[in-house]
Amino acid sequence: MKTGPEPVQRGVFSLAGVDPARVHREWQMTNTLWAQSQRLVALLLLVLLLPLMLVLYLPVRLSARAPFFFRQKRPGFMGRDFTIWKITTMRQGSDKVAKYEKGVTIDDPNVTRIGRFLRDTKVDELPQLLNIVRGEMEFVGPRPIAPGLNRMLSAAIPGFNHRYLVKPGLTNVSQVSVLENAVGDKAIEDWKLRFEGEEHYIRNKSVSYDLILIALTSVFVLRKALRPVLRSKRRRGELVRMPGVSASKRKSA
């Protein structure tokens, strides 16, 4: 009977500065009540969000000319590959373009119009609730990244593979603090900042830390989703307050 995680092979992960006992505790946490509760909550959310998926299905299919769900193998806990699920936000065939393995900006021409909204509000990530139900992810943890980007960052950032000592997550510190992914020459510097947040989480992982980040993410997503409505109301208010427009004219209008 296994009593801990499978040993990490030399040459695959650099564990300098990481307490092996800490790794063992992280492995044990996957079997705690909190971990099981996350899977149950994710299942309930999937059921509740099914109507939203149905509403998005046709617009996504028509704009992308591709399957509704995007699937890709990405490294997860202890470096083991798993299949990540997302709502498709790019036009058909974009996943075969080599440059996109290292990141995509929201204003890229291959990102569809509805895809920009889904990316901006993080709604495209919701299918990863299925990954949480399957035990491959948790609500909070390092974001799973494409293999090409992982290879580049592992070579450029010392200790980058420490992020695989915990399960990947639907959200983390950078999801609510970094506005947009950087690509190209700026990607490495951008990810150095993100990785600092990931390391802090890995070394201080706790239920309370998770709950704080889940709450912050919920507020972040709601603000993003409601921003067009609030902007429209603000514009109408500015129009009403325009100088030279009398109350009688506003009423007649």
C-alpha cells in the first residue's frame, strides 16, 4: 500500500530548498475533507452552470467553427500529464500554430469576439470544474500551462518545476492580480512575477488561503462580467447630466 507520493526522479524536478516532509503533507492533503468537499462543490457548480453552457454553445461554435470544448494535455501534479478542458475561444486550427503554445493575448486576431469576452471574464475556464471533480485539479493552485510554455519557463526560471508539487488550480494569486498574460520576450519576466506568487502559495497552502483566493476570484469575475452593464449605465447618466440640456428637454426626450 502506498503511503506517500511517488518519488520525484532526479533531473526532472529540482527540489532544492523544499522540505520533503512538506511534499508528503501536500500529498496527504489530497485525501482530506477539504479536497473531497471541493470535488462535490465543483460537481454542483457544473450542474448549475449547464444552462450557461447551453446558451454559449451556438455562438461559440459559429464564431470559432470548431468544437465547443478545447482539450489539451498539460503537466499536472508531480509532472503527470492530464487533459485540461476549456471553452473554445480561438478559430479552428489555431491550436496547431506553434507560437500559440507559448501564450495568447486577448487581442490576437485569431481570438473570436465572444472568445475575448470569455477570456476577459475567465468564463472559458469553467469546464475545468470537471478536472476538479476528477481529482486532477483543485480550486486554487498553479495554473496548468501548455507543454511548450512549460519547457521554455522551466529552462529560464530556477525551481519552476516546484509548481508541480501541488495540484494545478482553477485560480491563484496571479489570476486576480495580473491583468493579462505577456507573450514573446516579455513572457519570462511576467512569469517570474507569477511564479513568486505560486511559490508563496505552495509554501503556505491552507484552507484559509484557498478560501481567500476563491472569494477574491469571485469578486474579480463578477466585476468583469458586470463591467459592460455598469459602463452603459454610466454613459446614460453622463448624457442626462450634459450641460445645456434642460429638465424639460430631457423629459420630452
